[in-house]
Amino acid sequence: MMKRLHEKASITVFLSLLLVLFIGFIMMMTEHARIFGLRQHLVCATDSAMDSLFSMYDRELLNEFDLMLLNENELSNNQDIEEVVSKYLTMNANPKQDHLLLSGNLYRGTSSTAEIENTVSVIENEGELFARSVLEFMKYRTLGIAVEKVQEQLEELEMGDDAKTMAKEQQELEQESFDEQFLEKTNDEKKKYEEAIEESWLEKLEKLKEDGWLNFVLPFDQAASGYVIEAEDLPSKWRTVNFTWYHSAISEMEESFLFTEYLLEHCRSFTSTGETNKMAYELEYILNGKTSDKENLKSTVNSLLLMREGLNLFSAWKDPVLSSQAETAAATLVGWTGVYPAIKLTQFTMIAGWSFAEAIVDVRTLLSGGNIPIIKNSESWTLEFSQIADFLDGDLFLTAKENNGLSYDEYLRLLLYAQGRSDRRYHTMDVIQLRMREKNPDFSMADCLGAVQVKASMKAAPIFYCFAGFGYEISCEQSRMY
């Protein structure tokens, strides 16, 4: 007969039940930790895929204009953006597909997909992303220029007084050489001008009527470019203003300064060296947006004449020598009336006309490669009061006496500072598209993307506990801009 045990087993059963619950709780917490890690893994994989996509920026555009933009028509193997992101997402989300314990991958996503939610071209939203790309480059560029200037100053400090004196003398010699070459050039132009006046005065008069003051101020060794824009798909013709998911606030003052410096560094103008059968006056086009080089140059010349006339009027009115000459002439002309206000009004009118004639000399000097100071005095004033009639009749060819002040491009800088940001952005994109098409006829700024938003998702089966038909689908959204 078996011996009956009198010990109760209630504690053992209770512990067994608790153990089952405890193990289930641990497995559940482990699975939830896995889900959380899987979500972060998907975010990291998507972020890496976006980095891979944005590394495919247009190399030609970077080399030519120092801009990093994604050209969706230039992706490798003619892939579209969604295929590229999906490819890299799959590679990053599931780097190993072998056994769980051997791979060490507890996430074990079964499939991952990417869907492009939004893409923003640089021509959208008034070119805000285009301006952002320009400013990001110029911030680093400006820092580099500042470092170079500091290095130059340090080198000057290391130089002795003798070396500084030699450098100053060398600079003066170079300036004298430039002045001699400039004077020789203007004398040659004067001879050509006189020959042209003798041979075809009527033709010159007809051109003056047709083109305004353009032919009157152009150097005789240069003619206006005849290039005409024929493209119909320029970015400036497709301006859009949309409210999108990204936010990129740009200071207007910061953009005005840095964007203008970018243009002066990357775009051609009338005084730029080298000839081209394409658009020659890029800065002038950015300022005016006309359909031909000649019209853009004509509008720029008119703006410079207006600017210089105002500055010359201020200079002449404040200068005692120039003002007294005009006052003497006004007194001679209307002094017999004895009306002092009439004399002052005549004096102001004469100074205004004299200032405009001097402005013509200034603009001609700028187009010839010379410099003009912003504010003049009697010493830097070129046109004598007695020469005004002969000058406007075309019997006198003059350029500035001194070669100091601002150059043509530096005066364009002032005009660009005053330009509206929308015109400046879109006209610049027009210039970039036309220049890039010299090498790639299919290039379009509309295909260049500055921002992309993607939605990534991943499916995964449970590992540590499961029920019939139970699984996960995790998604995240990522956006990126240059």
C-alpha cells in the first residue's frame, strides 16, 4: 500500500501560474520594446535613404554655379525618385536576411516601401528654395573671403616698412600704367568717333532716335550684343506661390546682400572679358528681364543715367565752384528781370542739364572700363560748362579725367540691391537655365528639386508572442531640403 503524503501542493501550483504570467509579461514587454526599436530603425533607414537621394545632386550645376539641387531627370539609370528611395530604404532597413540569431537583427522587418508625398521645385513658392541654396553657399563663401582678408592683413603686419613702401609704389605704378592705357584707348575712340561723325552723321542721328542714348554712350570698339532669347519655358514665366509643408524664412536684407554678391561672382556683364554667341549681358538681364541683350543694356544704361544725373545734381549744387558757374550763367540770362527766384530757378535748371550731360560722360566711362566716384567735386568734374552744347551736338567725345571710384559692375551692385526679390530670383534662374542648356539642351530649372517629403512603411511579424493573423505595419514621414 502506497504511503499517502499529507503535504499540500497549493504553493507550487500558485508559483507555476505566476511564472506563466510573469513570462508572458516579459515577452509582451520585449515585443513592445522591439516595436519601438523597429519604428526608430525605420526612421533611421528612411533618413539614410534620403541622404543617399540628396547626394545625387546635379554635378554640372554645382561646377558651373556652386548650387546643390536634385535634378530628377538626371538620376542614374533613368530611375525616378520613388524607386531610388525605395531601393536605399530596403537596403538600410533589412541589411541581412539570414537567420535571426546569426544576423543579430531583432527587428526582422518583412517588407519596406517608400511613397513620395511631396516634391518642391525651385521655381515654386517664388523661388524660396532656390534663394536658400544660394544663401547657404554664400555664407560659406563669405567666410572664406573674410579668412583670406585676415591672412592678407597678417602678411602685411609681418612685412616691414620697406616692404610696405615697395608695395605702395608698385600699386601706384600699376595705376599710372592703367591711366595711360585708358587715356590711349579713349584717344583712339575719339578719332574713331570723329571719323564716324564725318562719314555718317545722318545714320548716327537715326540710330540715336531709335535706340535712345545707348549708341551715344557705347565705346566705339564695342557693339551691343544681338542675342535674343527664344526659349518659351523660362522659370520667370511659371511663377507660382503655394503654401507647402516646409518653412524657410529668409531675411530680405540678408538675401539682398548675399544674393547680389553671388550674382557678381557668377554672371557676366557688358564689361566682362570674353565673347560668347549666347546671352552676353546676364546681370543686365537679371535687372530688366527683357528678351534681348540690346534691350537689357539699353534699360541698364537709362537706369545708370538717371542715377548719375541725381548724384551729379547733388554734387554740383553743393560744390561752390560748379554752382557759381551756373549761377553766373543764370544771372546773365535772366538777371535783367530782377527777380531773384527766377535766377535761382534758372540756375537749378542749368545745373540739372549740366548734370545729365556729365552723367552721359560717366556712363560712357563706366562702359569703357573706367571708374566713377559716387560724389564728385569741381576737380573730378569732366564736362566744362562751355562744352555742353558741343558735347550734346556730338562734336565732342569725352571720358572722365580721373580713374577712381566705382566700376560698372559695382554700380550694377547698387541697382541689384534695390531690385525686388521675386524678379531677382526668377531672372537668375532664367540665366542659369540658358547657360546650362549650352551643354545640356534638356536642362530645366523646373526639374530641379530643393525639397522632398517621403512616407516610409515597414511590415513585420511578431517574434516573442503572436496570435493568428497578427502583425505590424509601421510608418513614418521624413522630409529633406538642401
